[in-house]
Amino acid sequence: MLLLILGREKSLSKAEAESVFGEINVINDEAVQAKENSSANYDRLGGVIKVAEIISSDAGDLVNDITEYINHKVEDGKINFGLSYYGFDKTNNQLGINVKKRLKKLGRSVRYISAKDGKALNAAAVIYNKLTSKGCEIILAKNPGTGKITLSRTLHVQNINEYSKRDYDKPCRDRKVGMLPPKLSQIMTNLSYAKSGTLVVDPFCGSGGLLMEASLMGYDTAGSDISAKMIDCTKTNFDWLLECYPAAKKPESLEIMDARQFKAP
């Protein structure tokens, strides 16, 4: 089973999670439980910040449970680990320190990485400290109704550097006409429930943000816009996208026209 940590727009994030994983179980406002989906591409989840493997759905002795898991699951050598809390009014800052002490007693070399806000490590901290590869981030998610605490180990975290690249580094940007951020474009595409092989169409394509993300998600795309400038902008951005991401594909068509006249190829 998986634990999904939701993004800022909780309702959209939950809806996206359901569109990809099916039925979800809400643990708290920030976290939901879902069954694994072998076809899910975690890099294409705009509304899910972290994907974690559930270790225990009702943890008891937190110090012991976390220590035993890390000691047995993290390879030999120095351990970098961090704790993130979701659904807690107050956090136990001593917990991480106690786990560190216990691991040291077991002969392990340990570095404990604490969250700046005392609650949850952000994506940058997880990436910088390599906690999904060489290290370990343990997520504690509390159910406010039952009081039960779910323990999970983070498998994936949103790549903020890639999102920033596709948002700010693309050559043609026009804030005056508005732009869909990559995360929102991914959410919208996932919410369409489009199956593999589907043609994703944006009749108001602007600078091409939604089409770019849909292309990276493996869909064929087509678009139109009433502005010739915006169609040129989309073409420029796709040229850049194809250089940076060879797996992407050019749109099947990009037409200058009123959306009411657009017909998918």
C-alpha cells in the first residue's frame, strides 16, 4: 500500500490521486492511502508531493519501530534519515534524536536531518540529502479520528528542479495572457482520465504548457489558438522541449483559429 502526500490544492490533489490510483482512503487533510498502480508514473503527478511505501498502519512504539526498520532496511554505512509529520498539531522533536541515539547504540553511523518548520521536510531537503536513494525519510501520518499513526518510507518526491525548468526556462513565456504551471497541467491531464493512445487537445493552447506536459506523459497532442503569436510561441517551446526531453513528441497539429472552428486531426 502507498501513502500519498497531497499538494497545496487538496481537493484537486485528491481527485487526481483517485484518477490514477482508484479508490483512496483519507488519513488526514494532507495524506491519503492508495493501492499501488504499476502503470503510474510518479513524475507525472502534479498534485502529489510525495509517494511513500506504508510500513505500518498502526505504529505503537515509534522509537523502536522506526529504529528497527531503518537498521534493517538501510544499507551498511552511514545513515542519513529524516522524519516528517502530517496531521499532527504538535510534533515530538525528541523522537528523531532518540532514534538517532538508538541507532548509534546498534553501531550505526547516523546523521539526523530535521525539518526547518519542525514538521515536514520539503522536497528540496529530501532531494538534496538523497533521502529516496542513499538515505531514508520516514513519514508519520496521524488519523485525527482514530489517533492511529501510519508509518511510511518515501519512495518518490516531486522534482522541483524539473518543474522549475519547464516553467521558467522555456524560451517563450507571456505572463500577460497567463500560463498554466506544469503541475496544474499534469493534474488537468490526469483528471481527463485519458487512456494510452488518446489524443489530448487544447483549443486555447497559449504558450503550449498543457500540450507539453501531456506530450511528456506519453499522449499525442493537438492544439489551436486564435493568436498567431501564441501558436508561434507554442512551436518555439516545443522545439526547446524536444531538445531537453527527446521522449516528447511534436503536436500532430497547431492551428491558428477560433476554438469553435477547431477539429481534431
